[in-house]
Amino acid sequence: MKQKALRDTVKCKEIECDSFYYAKGLCRRHYKMLLGKEGGYIKDYNRRKKTPGYKEMKKESDNKYRERLRGEGVLSKKQHDYYKTYILNPKNVQKKKDLAEKYYKKTKESRQEINKSFQRRYRDETKFKVLNNYSDGKLSCKNCGIDVYSVLSLDHINNNGAEHKRRLSNTNSRKVSSTVVYNDLIKNGFPPGYQVLCFNCNYHKEFMRRCE
């Protein structure tokens, strides 16, 4: 509320600073300098938030501040009345929750379909980037030469696929999607140790390894 009321109206009180108000009469940069280091505001707020009675104290302080702004003409009476009668009214709060819940249920299926289509498209794009890079633009199996894109897959040359997935998993599990693996390779600049094989050649390679 404070930032909204004073934005583009009050400037920083530091000399030769034309930036607008952020907190304690200072702009964002000088306020962070006052706290001592970058990001200090968040740490300071989290520390004060744990203080007993902080919510009640802040609510009372905000009400006093709004009254002062309204008296100075910065915050109009119309805005102040709207905030008190609509935003703080428990009936309206529950009404907004009910409307949001109704909208969520109404659009749930359509949003799920949109998300699935986006995930499929994103997965195909990342897979194409990786396979195209490791096949030198040929998009074909390195062993048998088949160039059907739907049967191509990525193979770990040193047979360390399970170790790679465990490293990417937060739970030390191999249950990591192929998209996560592709993104890791893209992020690291396509490191060596990978090749493109079709499913048959990939399965045959693993089968022969286990038979040794």
C-alpha cells in the first residue's frame, strides 16, 4: 500500500538522487545500502515477521499510515473506503474465494489439455536439439543407420545412464524423465560421451552388456 501510494510522487531523500520512494524515505538502492547488503530487506522482513505480535502491530501501523496519507491527499477517500468496505470485508473475501474456486473447476480440463500439449511440444523440441547435435545433423542411428525419428533415442556410451539420472534426481532415484536429461545436456553445452541409437540397437547393446 505504501509503495503504491508514493510511487512516482515522492523522491528519495538522499542528495542528488532522482529515484522514487521505496521505503523509509529512500529509493530501493539506498534502502538496501542502509541495510548493509543486497537482499537485506528480505532477510530483515523475515526476521521481524517471526516476532510475537508482529501481524497485529503491522496492521495497526498500516492503518495509521493510510489515515495519514488520506489526510495529506495522497490516498483519496474513495480508495480508502473501497479498501475498508470491499477488500477487508470477510463476506467479500469469501465471495472472491468461491468465484476463484468455481473458475478453477470450470477451466480445469481445458487447462490440463493445454499444459499437456505444451509439455509434449517442449519435450519434442528438446529431444530434437539433443539428437540433432549428437548425430551431427543426420538424425539417424549410429549403428544401423535407420533415420526414422520416432525410433531414435539417446545412448550413454559408457553405460552410465542410471548414474546420470541419479545425479539429476533429488531423491537419488533413476525415475527422471528424458526431458530432464536433455535439458541437462543442453545446459552443459552438449558434453561428449553420448550417441544416437535406435531402440533396437540400444536394447541390443544393453542386452549384450548384461550377458558378458
